Amino acid sequence: MTILIPLLVGLALLLFLILRLKIPAFLALLIATISIGILSGIPSEKIFDTIQNGMGNTLGYVATVVGLGALFGALLEKTGGAQQLAQQLLARAGQKNAPWALLLIGFILAIPVFFDVAFIILIPVLYALQKQSGHSLLLYALPLLAGLAVTHAFIPPTPGPIAVADILGAELGWVILAGLLTGIPAAVAAGIVFGRLVAVKIFVAAPKIDTLSNNDTPTIAPPKLHVILSILLLPLILIVVKALIKAGVIVALPTIFSQTLLFLGHPFAALIIANLLAWYLLGVVRGYSRSVLLKISLASLAPAGSIILLTGAGGALKEMLITTSIGVEMAQMWFGNQDSFLIVAFGTAAIVRILQGSSTVAMITAAGIMAPLIENTTLGSFQLSLLVVAIASGASIFSHVNDSGFWLVSQYLGMTEKQTFRSWTVMTTILAVTGFAMACFINFWV
């Protein structure tokens, strides 16, 4: 137990720096990692070598995938693809099935577009539905938010699960499958079922807030729905197919085909293909100049930078816990079956999430702690993917006043803090608990 004291002190320092001193999470994670090394008696040179190795090993993969994902999302958003997807799916579903359509829209759009951006660009759609139907705005907002939140936390190639999967050594294709199996029931429970119940109790009318369209050139004809869906789903399908081939689920393919699919299914290749298709089909073919497309792409990398650095700091924390043998001590304390790992992963992420607010910080911190714990175990690919889901679930729980998402929802839906607690906060908690319960249920049967 004594060897865990540096870890506990490091986590306490991390939370103090973020909550009290308002120091950026990237810097706070590095300081906490250094403090763990010092308290563990690691020589100074080895401390910084460990941080360098941890950052380098993590960022080689994550920086590439997150960067490609950011480029892809910006092209989809700025060329009008996101708005067109929402409008077309809602038109096909009709007003009666609008909550289900919005859940699907959120689920799909959060793959390439950041959570807050996707929510803001779809706000006018929510307002229009509320005014047409007369129902509470929550009937439409919560399904959309649930779809966005699940994909944002559970399903690659969004940054959070990519970072956690890399730190834990989980295969991305299996993480996508596990995220779908657990995330869909979680989104339905939190967005559809709870959304209908709370919409009856809390009536929220569409507030009068001026919103600006993100489409820079509205005179250009919108892209076709099948083109948008094809570009969106192609990288996911390629990544999943690669995982199934490697696991022996897909067999009897000619060698040339299987080798080609393994190559194309690597996240680097799959996302490069998606970017090229988006650049050409959503941009060049529809009249966007190459200079405008370049401007869109360059601007997209700014928000990705902070996530990439934060992920690197999480990799440094993981490396420090391995170097100090704290991971071995933790493994001895919690040695057991996969269920115990799921519980520890969920609980760790949930505590960090509730205390400091950011789901990304919670996911990366929990992954850094769990990675050395499972290093010498025999967990399979799918079991590792369920561990990613457990961390994602814990990091999604109980969004409240220290989370920027709480205020984003409150502001754009025109709700009081009490109403936001009763709707958004409860929704995130239902989503988290359902996702974790599904992960445990599936783990029991695999």
C-alpha cells in the first residue's frame, strides 16, 4: 500500500492544479507525473526520459489519427455536409419520429465533428422542431445530445476513445464494435426513454438566440445524402473489417484481398481515404476553390492540438506508473477477473470526471492508471475494448457546473441551472450507467 502513496499524492496535486489554480490540464498532468516520479525516488534524468518516452510512444499514433479526424470533420462541417445530413434524415423520418432521427444524427455526426460544434450547428433544427410541434424542446434536444455524447466518448475515430485505446493497447476495430454494442442501448435509454419522460415534466420553449450558419457558401447546392453517408461510414467499415480479418472472423479470402483490406483498414489509411474523398466530393466537385479548402483544413488543426498534447501527457503518466512499479502494486491489489478491472476503470474515470469536469481529462487519466495494471494480464482484444467502454462510461457521468458542456446545453436551450441538472445531468448519468452495465453484461458472456 505504501508504494501507492506517490500515485495518490500525484492525483491530488493534479486535481488541485486544475480546480484551484486553473492550470491547463496538459501542464497539470505533466507536473503530477513528475511528482509521482520524485516521490517514488526515481533519479531526475530518468524521470524526464520516462516522460519523453511516454509522450513519444503515445503521440506517434494518436497525433496522426486525431489530426486526420479533425481535417475530415472540418470538411464535412464547413461544406454543409453536416446540415444536409440532418435535414435529409429528419425529412425522411417525419416529425413523429424526429427524436429517433435526431439520435441517429447525433450518433453519426459526432464521428467526424466535435461534440460542441455538432450541437451548435444543429441548434436551429431543434428550435424549428419545437416551434412546429409545440412540445418541450427537451423532447428533441436530449436524443440529439445522447447520440453526440455516446459517439464522442465511446466510438473511434473521435479523440477520446482513440487516446484510451492507444494507451491500453486496444484494437481500434474492436473498440468500434464494443462502442456500438454498448453505446446504442445507452443512447436510447438516456435520449429517447428519459427524454420523453422529462419532456413531460419540464417544458422548455425555443429561446430567441441568433445563430449563424457554419456554411460559408450557402449558394452552393448541398451534397447528396448517400455521398455524405458513404464518406462517413467508409473508414469505420474498413477499420472494423481489418479487426475481423485479424481475429479470424472473416476467412477464405484470397491473400491479395485480405492483405489489401488489412492495409486499407489501418486507421491511417482509412482516414486518409476519407479525407481525400471529402476534399474531392464535398469540396472540389461542388465548386469550392482549393484555397478555401486549404483554409478550412488548416483552421481545423487548432482545436486538435490541445487534445493531442493532453493525450501525450496521459501516455507519460502511464509510462511513469510502469517505471515506478506502481502499476505492478496496483495489479497485485486488484488481481482478479475482467469484472474487477471494469469496475476499477469505471470508478476511476467517474471520480476524476465528477471532480474536475472534463470527460477527456478523466478518460486519459483513468487510461494512464489502468494501462500498467493490465500490462501482464491475458485480456483479449474484445475484453480490452470493453475496458475502453468502462472508462468512457465513467468519464461521461454526472455532467455538472464544472463541465463546459453543462453551460453549453443550458445556454443554447435557454434553461435554468435547476432545469439543466434535472435534464442534462441526469441524462449523462443514465447514459454512463447504462453503458457500463452493458459492458459488464457483454463481458459476462464473452
